[in-house]
Amino acid sequence: MAMTATEMQRQEYLRMDAVDEQMFFYRALHERLEFCLDRFAAADAAVLDVGCGTGGFLRRLQSSRPSLRLAGADVSPLACELAASKTGFPIQQAPVERLPFDDAEFDAVVTTDVLCMLDDPARAVEEVRRCLRPRGIFVVNLPAYDWLRSYHDVAVGTKQRYTRRRLRALLESNGFVVEFDTYWNTLLFPLAVARRKFARSGNESDVRLSHPFLERTLRGILGAEASLVRRGLRLPFGLSVLGVARRA
């Protein structure tokens, strides 16, 4: 019997919880988000992770950036429960379009692969802007290219994939000034395209650990790529697009 959408979502959150501090993709993603916060936010910034999932990035920041003042929110009750258990924070259950926080409460807001799940992402961007202080920053990560839609998007609930130009337009039309954007996961792009478009199908995502040797290899590849971004290079294509925008 086929799983319902709710059951699939639950399974994906449990899958994420098991690997969100170990899998090469999450480690690379969190490294890039940290880079953005280090570069554009103060060391003691109040940071909100919207769509925090099972809390892997918040727990990483707890350890690596203890001076940050952290909060989290997610629409899923299960994700909130798992993230609260992992971090000790009271994670707020709320959609990004209706956040239970005061105006201008945060110095930085982070969303990873959240806007792509919404029918009206502009409304969410407006709500993020409300919660940010003047000159506060919005760090956004999204999956790239609509033509790359696959079984993975069905499993995790992705409705839209983005180009760098599309992300920039969304942010700039809703009160932000883009200060940095780039594609990433570029070096693994050909392999991922082949896997998602030709080699696999089904109703499960790619969220799982590979063999330890392969995990180390993939982390090394994405680590080398990250060093290029830290030096200011904007990568011309990739599986994901990353942007940093400041509240105008």
C-alpha cells in the first residue's frame, strides 16, 4: 500500500534527523551558512532558523558560535519535537508566513530549502523582513533549476526550484538588497543530474548516509569548492543557490 503524504513527510523528517549532522550534504550546507553569518552578521547576533527541520544547524551553531543568540521555528510538530530534543531550545511551531515573533526581533534569519515549498514565497519573504531589524540579513538556500525536478523533490515537498536570477528578483522586490549570491554543489553537479534524471526513481529522497569512504570523498570535494567561495568566487551553476540579502 502506498504511503500517504503525511506518512512520507514523517519518514523524511526521521531520515533527516538521523543524518543531519553527518551526511556530506548537510555538513557542506551548514558550513556555507556559517560562512554567511560570519561574513555579514555580528558575532553576538540574534539569529532565527526558520524551517529549522530537526535542528542540526542550530546544534552546530551552539557548539561553533556560542555567542550567537539562537531561536528556531518549523511548521512540523515532529520537526519541532526533534529539534527541541537535540538543542534544548523551545522551538516554535509556525509557518514562515506567520511567525510568532515581534517586529525587528532578529539580526539575521536563515532559511534552507523552505521558500521552494511555498505557493506564495513573496508572503514569506515579507514576514521575514518584518522580523528583521533595520539592516538585518536574510540567508537563503534553495534547490536550483526547475528542469532538475525529480523523485527527490516529490519526497521532500519541493514545489519550485530557483535560479540565481529568480532568487535575486524575489528578494529585491520585497524590500531587500542582495549582497552575495552564488550557486554551489557545482563539482558534483554532473553526477547528481545523472542520478536524479536517469539512474533512480521511486518515492524516497536522497537523504541517507553513503559508505564512509564515499562520505569522506564527497565532503572533501565540497570542502575544496567551499574554499573557492570563501575567496569570493561565485560559482556559475550547481545543485543549490545561496543568497544573502540585507533589509533595505
